[in-house]
Amino acid sequence: MSLLSIGTVAFDSIETPFGNAERVIGGSCTYIALSASYFAPKVNIVAVVGDDFPQADIAQLQAQGVDTSGLQIKQGEKSFYWKGRYHHDMNSRDTLVTDLNVLADFDPVIPESYQDCEYLILGNLTPDIQRQVIHRLRKRPKLIVMDTMNFWMEVAMDSLRETLKLVDVLSINDEEARLLSGKSSLVKAAQDILQMGPKFLIIKKGEHGALLFHQNQVFFAPALPLEDVVDPTGAGDTFAGGFIGYLAQTGDISFDNMKRAIIYGSAMASFCVEKFGPEALTKLTAEALNARIREFVDLVQFEIELQ
């Protein structure tokens, strides 16, 4: 069993009401891979960085069980860089700087050792690149999960729709679900999006939890109330990594097991937001993860007597 993640490995500079972090390691692929590594024994990545990216950060990924054979290092070029400022509610943010650098002409190369991947997760990139990765795998994976964002819905909708036809699970937030479908009701939005190709749809609602849709089935998972939310950057990718990592670990892609995977993904994301960047994901213990899962179970368990 192997899991392949494609996305960005980058530098982030983050401003929140609770502090700042300058040029920390970030990117969708980073958060996905680190989160998934707690479950899947083999996590491979395809991404690109410049020669300004520290070897120490690459070594950190490797120390967490991430195979970086598919990480391209472009000599004489700079890594993707993003800078953002979060508002006081921590749900909205302003993008201050986006320097594509090596990402501007990224051509994903799939190493031969990755060709046997059973689980593929497409982090946020152009729909064209996401589709290229699917086509460059000689054998279709057992499960393909895709993340995207409102920007691609606004500038590349036709390409996005072509890619949606090829994936099994789409993971987006509530604003993106409404934009993609044109429907204000999330239930109606889900019905429309499931007609576009994906068999399963996850709609993330930030601090209000997540919804999982499949055919006529719906599952809701709450978010764990946290005392300290320091940095929401990467929380959605961390959630996705935990989700697909748990599915890869169990080998079960049924709706019932996806419900459990949602809880594990939510637990991973709850750790992510407590520190700047992916710091919390590099120091997580199995004991702490199991304790947080129990908190989720206690949050939703109740007894009631019908009259």
C-alpha cells in the first residue's frame, strides 16, 4: 500500500492576532503528507521547490516518513512563497503576497517507484496539473481525493469540471461548494456537485465541522472546541491528509469508514491550528492523538429516552 500526495511545498509568512511567523515551511503537500504519515506507512510526494529551500526542512519531512524522491529542486530558482494576514475571527484572511516562482512552470514528474500508489490525493493546484498527474499514473489508484479552491472556479471552471469527472472524493469548503454549484443550500449544492463526477463530497465548515455526502447519505462531524487557535493555515490540508491517511491504513473506502476518517482528519486539523505552520504535526504522539479522538467521541455521544 502506498499513498501519493501532489501539491505545493513552500514558504509561508503568517500574521494573526496572536503573533507572526516568517518564512515557515508550508504548502498543501507539506501539510497533507505530514498528517497522512501518522497513518500510512508510505507517503510519497510530488512537488517542486527552488534551491533556496533548506535541506533541514526536507530532512524533517523524511524523518516523518515522507518519501521526497518526487520533490523537484530547481537550481537557480526560488520556492513558492505566500504571505497572509488573518482577521480576528480567524476564519477570514487577506493575501498580502503570492510569488509563484518555481510553481509557474511546474511539470509534475511521477517517479517509477510511485507508480504503484493505491491512494492519490491532489492538493490545491491548477486543475490541468491535477489531471496530468492522474493521466501519468499507469494504473488508476483505488481512491482519488481532490482539493481545490474558489480561484480555479473563477478562472478555470471548464478545466476544473474535466478533472472532477476523474476523482472519487472532492473536499472543499462551504463557500466553494456554493460557488461551484450556484446553490445557496449546501444540500442542494452537494446534489449538484455529486452529479459532476465525484462519488463522495466533503464540505468543510471550519470551526463548525464538516459534512460528508454520498448518494442520499449525509454525515456531520462537529469541530472540537479549542481554547487556543493560533494559526489556521494548512488546517484544511491537514484534515485531508488525516482523512486519506486513515483510509489507506484501514484499506476500507466505504461510506461508514469515511465517517471515521472524517473524525481522524478533524482531530489532526485540531492539532495543526494550535501552532504556527506545521510545527504541531512534527511533534504529535500517538497518545495525544488517541486522547483527542476520545474527546471527539465524547463530544457527540449522548443518551436520550423517547417519550
